[in-house]
Amino acid sequence: MPSQNDFERAAGVFARSADHIDELLTDPRRLLGEGVVRGGLLSIELNMLFDEARGTLDRHATELRDLALTCRDRAYACAAYQSQLRSFEAASDDYQTELRRWAATSEAHEQEPSVIASPGPRPTPPAAPAVPPQWMSAS
């Protein structure tokens, strides 16, 4: 099962990759502005190439940022589920303790109803957290 840390780490990798993509054409484009290539067909072709590459790279950077956001959302969901699971486990431990106490008192009441008061209704077990999404439980 992927963990919160796994998703946070992946989000960081995707975000850094998108940032690197943003930097890819900065230096080559700057050469055009510095006069290394001036005018003529080569300058036009390079500008067109850079524009096309920039559009493609921008789409990929956006996709990577979207993946980073998805990973951050999943990291948050993992943390929330783990918190619910810890609460459920603590409530289950409390329930088991209360159930043993209730069972002992109930048995004593059955043997000596005039001496031992009724323990009341049986304790209610805690509700388990909702089943996590498939992506959370996939191996």
C-alpha cells in the first residue's frame, strides 16, 4: 500500500521535474536576444522551433504539476485514513476492555441478581472506518 510519504515524495519529484522543464528553453532563447543569431531565415526558424518546443514543454509541465497535485491529495487522504484507523484501533481497545467488564458483571449478576446490579446493555462496538479507495490499498 503506498504511504503518505510515498505520495509526498512523488509529488516533490513531479513538481521539480515541471520546474526543470520550465528552465529548459530559458538559456537557448536568451541567445537570440543577445544577438548571437541575428535576422534571416535561421532566426525565424529558431524562434518557430522554440515556440513549438515551449508549447509542448508547457503541456508536459502542466501534466507533471497535475500529477504532483494528485499525489498531494492522495498523501492527505492517506494521512486522514491513518488517523481514522488509529482512532478506530483505540476505540476497539476501549470496547474490548468495556466488553470484558460488562461480561464479568453480567455473569456475576446472573449468579447473584439480588446482590449485583444489572450491567445494562451490552457495549456497542466502534464503527470501522470506510473502506479506503482502491488506489490506497493496491499493492
